[in-house]
Amino acid sequence: MVVQNSGILSLKEWDISFSNFNRPFVIAGPCSAETEEQVLSIAEQLKDVKNIIYFRSGLWKPRTRPSSFQGVGEQGLPWLKAVKEKYGLRIITEVASPYHLEKVLEYNFDAVWIGARTTVNPFAVQEIAEALKGVTIPVFMKNPINPDLELWIGAIERINKSGIKKIAAIHRGFSNYEKSRYRNLPQWQIPIDLKTYIPEITILCDPSHISGNSAYIYELSQEAMDLNFDGLMIETHTNPKEALSDASQQITPSKLKQILSTLIIRKPTTENYPVLQQIEELRKKIDVLDDHLLTTLEQRMNLVKKIGELKNKSGITILQSERWKKILASALEKGGRKGLNANFINKLFKLIHQEAIAIQAKIMDKKLRK
């Protein structure tokens, strides 16, 4: 995605103290607080887990259907306060309104996160930002449900302009109508673009919400670490099958310990000069191929323009379904023989086709206006 306002965003008096923690910086705890006993039991098993910085638990749950469990609300505030007092864990929960924030501050929470369904609404984010004025609590901003980088950046800017210096982003994936093994598509390029636009920002991955299935949490966590993410937010429950919300994506404390102990944490670079030199040489070759690729695309689109002119003169429709089916089928077959991922080929050629349609539509639009 291309950000309309180009350039690097410099946030007001940015505080990068999150980087003082070792990777991966971990936030763990149940999707929802259900009972005081449940919350304290999970906290007891997590209190000594390495790298856990915050104990998470949802109190107000923004559910799609009103018949779903929507959280215990204010009733759970003292339960989480007890976690902090009894086990020394920092506590964090989701806020979706100034009222939520007010109640959380009354109970001395250490941080808050703003969820995906709130991030998507600039009015809601602005109301929370206004309520945060004069407050120093850290804020974690989840990406919006839809894959909109501008919206994510805008939400971060709103919170920063309220005077909050310590802000982190949480990548929890994006909604999608197409079938996928994941509940929400990772679309890793979007958080990568966010980091490019705001280099100082701490980014965590929420593999629980991306996966929707506890079986995929390890592989997503490892991929996030390989992409140099700073940390992870993982939903953890002593009895996931009996959880009142998102049961399929929660794991036990023992499983969390296993995942964290087996993650491979790689460094962003190396002091091995020969290796760096080899990488640089390969990158130069990639640069040359990228130039060839762009030249080929330019040539292809020039041919598309000529076809568009001929279609326009002859009264032929832009979309030729049978031709498109043959192009895609051929690309998938040839790509498969070359060892290229079918999903990648499918997405790539659909993008090329969409651009070709847009070019021809513009040609016909110009002719209509004359």
C-alpha cells in the first residue's frame, strides 16, 4: 500500500524505552477475564515466564453478535488489580471509549490497548485521545480490521498528539472474504510499511488473532521474529476449550512456555564481513532483475493501451473473460513448473489484470468526454 503523505513520520518526543526489553517482548493472558479465580490462576502460572512484560485480559469485548459474551466489564477491574498486587505483573486491557479509560486509570493499570474495531473509527480514537491528555500511560495500537495503513498511522498520530510519548503497534491481521487457513490474513507488508514510515515504533505480532487456531501460533510467532518484530501478544488460558471467547485460538501457559523456549531469535545483521558481502552482491543482481521486471511491465502496459484503443474504435468490451481465464491458467501452470507459489502468481496476475482494465477504462472514458 502506498501512503499518501510520503516521508518519515517523526512522532512528538518519541520514547523508545520499550526497546530496553529483550526480544521477544511478550504480552500474555486470557482473551477475556471470566472469573477472579480464572484470572489469578492464569497469572500464577505466568508470573515467572521469561519476557512477559504485561498480563493481558479483555474486560469489555466488542463482539459481532449481541448474544455473544461481551466481557464482565467493570466487575473484572479488581481482579486484574489483584494480579498486579499478588504476582507483580504489569496489567493491560482494551479500552474502546473514554469511560473505559477512566475506569482503567482508577485501578492503576500499567498500559492499555486500542482494538482493531476502534482503530478503524477516527472519531472513537479521537475521543480516547482527548481523554488521554495529561496521562502518561503507554498505549498499544492494534491495526484496523481492514488493510488500511493510512488509518493505522492516523490513529497513532491522534494518540501521540494527545501527549502520549510511549506508543507501540500490534499487528493482528486483516479481515478477508477469501478462504484462508488463518482467521485474519497477516499481510506482513503492511506492518513492514508502518515500520518504514515510523522507524522508532515498537511492533508486536498477535498470532492468536491472525491464526484463529492455536495450531498456527508457533509458526506465526517465528515468522514475526524472523521479520524483526519486537514482541508478541498471545492469548493464554488454563483451559482454552472452556474459554468464553475465542477458545480455538488460546493456548495453555505450558504451551506458551514451550513456544517461547523454542523460538529462534535472529539478529538484524552480522559482523561476518564475507557473508554481508555475498548478500550485497546478490542484492545487486536483484536490483538488475527488478529493473528488467519494470521494463517488461512498461512494455506490457503499452501493448494494453494499443489494445484499448482498438477495442474503443471497434465497440468491444474491456473485459474478455475467456482470454483472462487462459492468461491466469497459463501463468499458474508455467509458474508451477518454475517452482513459484501458486497463491503469489494468482495475486500478481490479478493485480496486473486490474491495472490493464483500469488503463483501458481510462482510454474509453477520455473518448466519451470528447
